Amino acid sequence: MSADLVSQATGVTMALVTLLSGALLAAVPWLTRRREAFAVTVPESAQADPRIARMRHVYLVVLLAVSLACAAGAYALSAAADPLALSALACAPALLGFLLMLLFRSRVRAIKRSEGWEARAQRTAAVAGPAEKNVPRPLPLTWDLLYLPVILATLAVTVALYPTMPDPVPVHFDATGAPDDYLAKGWQVIAMPMAVQAFLALSLAAAHWQMLRSRRPVAPESPTASALAYGMFARAQSVALLVTGLVVVAAIALMPLSFAGVVTPGQSIVALLVICVAAIVPQVGVSLVYGQAGSRLLRRMGAAGELDFDDDALWHLGVFYANREDPSVVVPQRFGVGWAMNWGNPRSWALVALFVAAVVAFVVVIELLV
């Protein structure tokens, strides 16, 4: 496969990733729960306020325009093979989206004060009994054991192909597919793909564990329906995560195939790029179908005209949750689709420290192998 074709494939992939992720960010105001507008707690009926509706449309148009521009720039710069520039273009929509959210958040807070939208009393609810038992849940953590046969299969492939590998073995390639780093033939060649797969599998299992440990949001005006919607959302997210994770972990088997020359470096790079784009699609689909915490499943219900509770003070900059009185480590994200850490809980910091230690250990292991 020619270097030009690999470069074009890289450009197309970066453009698609930038465009898909940017489009999802642009749709966030329509995916969040109705009682939230740009990370501010509001009555559900406030979503019909023309001022808030105008902000949503401005946010959408600006993010889509910037995402299109960044996608075009990523494709144009792909020939230069500049990872820093490509990464900057891919991250630009997310940064702009955050800044726009902060701007509109301040405006919504001003509207909230002028309209007198405040919780007269904090009303909470819970789901128990038969209704609670019927609420869908994320896949059990035992499903992550499916990563083991994938890793073992990769080990078997690596061992089988080891005799046909050259010495030294090319283990790293530039954006055009040309080898730029080699490793002396030895046990390290067999261990490297497994080390990468093990790290990815553990990281994905940790994300799955977060879903299982998250506090389940329950709307006081419709506790059963909101619990059911969140359960369906969490289950769909766990399925999408598992399927995506299995595909990504299995894709690491391209390493020994490339080492042995079964596939060319260019072919393996293009295959990985296609997988990167495909990995985004399930998450985008779940987000658009279910919305944050299942909010889109509740769209047909009547909009409440008053606030049952207000937790704006616990969300800093609209995205960082800190509540020392909440025992939860993970909570549903406020602006976006997914989950956020409770930074008021010391266990959250311990988990972050553990993850950083795992990343450092992984880097050290890879450095020792090469």
C-alpha cells in the first residue's frame, strides 16, 4: 500500500473522527435532561423559553461550523504527518464547546434569577419493590472476562507467527507506514501485544465498573419512568462499551500480523483507522437514541413547571461535581452524555491516583520491552 494512500486514509479518518465527535457535542443541549439547560437546573417547562431555545441553536450552528472546519483542516494536514497539529484540530471543537457552555451557562443563570426559578422545597424520590426489580441494569462485570479469550487468541497467533518474523522486528511505523523503530527478536515481541491488550481490557473494565457503581438519578415527578429510562440507557451504554472494547482489543492482533509480514504496515494502519471510526459509531448511536441518562425516552411526558430540587452549587463550571455528603463515587454527567466523578469523595481521588499509577506502570513495561 502506497504512502500516499496511507496518508489519505489517515486524513479521512481524522476528519471523520473530528466531525462525528463535534456533531455529538453540538447535539448535547438536546440530549441532556429537560431539567437542565447548559448545566443549570431549570424547570422542565423552561426548555420552551425562546431565549434558551436560541442559545441551543447558536451552540449547534457554531459547533457544527467549527467541526466542519477542523475536519477539513485535519484532512488537509494529513500529508504533513504532524500529530500535534492533528490532535489540536481534533480537540478544538471540544474546547470551544466547553467555552460556549460556560458563556450560555452564565446567561441561563441570569434568566433563572430574573424569573425566580428556585426550588421551594427539596423533594426526592426512590424506586423500590417490584418496580425496582424490573429496572434494567448494565451488563454484569463478568462479561469483561470475554477479553481473556481475545488476549489468548492473540498470544496463540503471535507464537505461531514468531518463527516467520524477521530479526530485528519492526515494531513502530510512521504515518506513511515506514518502520522507524525495531526490536531484537525475543520474548518481548510475544509479550508486547498482550501487554497492550491487557492494559486496554483493564481500562475498559474500569469504565464498565463505573457504570455499575454510579448513583441512579430518579425524577421526583416520575420516579418509575425515570428509573426505567436510566436503566435502559446504562444497559445500552454497557453493551456498546463491551462490543467496542472487544473490537479494539482484538484489533491489537494486527501487531503480530504486521511483525510477521502477513499484512503490510500500511494495511494495518488503515485497518486501525477504520476501527477507530467504527468505535465511535455505537457511542454516538446510544447517545442520540437514549440521550443523557435516558432523557430522550421521557420526551413525551409532560414538562414540570417548577423545580423539585436544585443542585447547581454542587456542579463547578457546570461539569465538575463535588459533594462530600454524597457517598457516590460516580454520578451521571450534567452537560454531556456519560458519567462524572464526585470530586468531593476521597475515593474518587484514590481511583484517579490508581489509574495514573496504572498508566505509568504500563509505560514502564512498554519501555522495558522495547
